[in-house]
Amino acid sequence: MSEPTVAQATESIYASLKADNADIDAHIAALKAALAREGIKEAVFDPARLVQNNRAGRKLMQAYFRQRGVTVTFSSQ
């Protein structure tokens, strides 16, 4: 099985968030590895695709990911 790309890992995280955070830690680890392989410093998420698209939800997501070693930013629309 090949390693997921950043885009694939991000899609897995969106799916996990919609499924009540099922296997979120595994998906974060895969995203962290993909970011390192591709030399990218931060993951960018679309706030419109988040389950909780409010300031508190975004800050909670950033804090949770930061604890696991992934910097999260949000795309502006």
C-alpha cells in the first residue's frame, strides 16, 4: 500500500470529522507523515467543510492537531 498524499490524508480527516472523529488520531499521523514527505510546513483546511465551522470549533481543531505535531491553517474564501 502506498503512502497517502497530503490531499488524500486531508480528505480522510474530513471524512473522520463527519463520522464523529472516528480514527482521527490515525488520520492525523498519516497527515503528519505526508506533510513531512512533501516538505510542507502546515495543513490547510476549508472551513466550509468542517462540522463545526465557528471560531471555537476551528480553534479547538488547531489546538488538537498542534498537540499531535501538525500546524493547521484555514483557507479564506
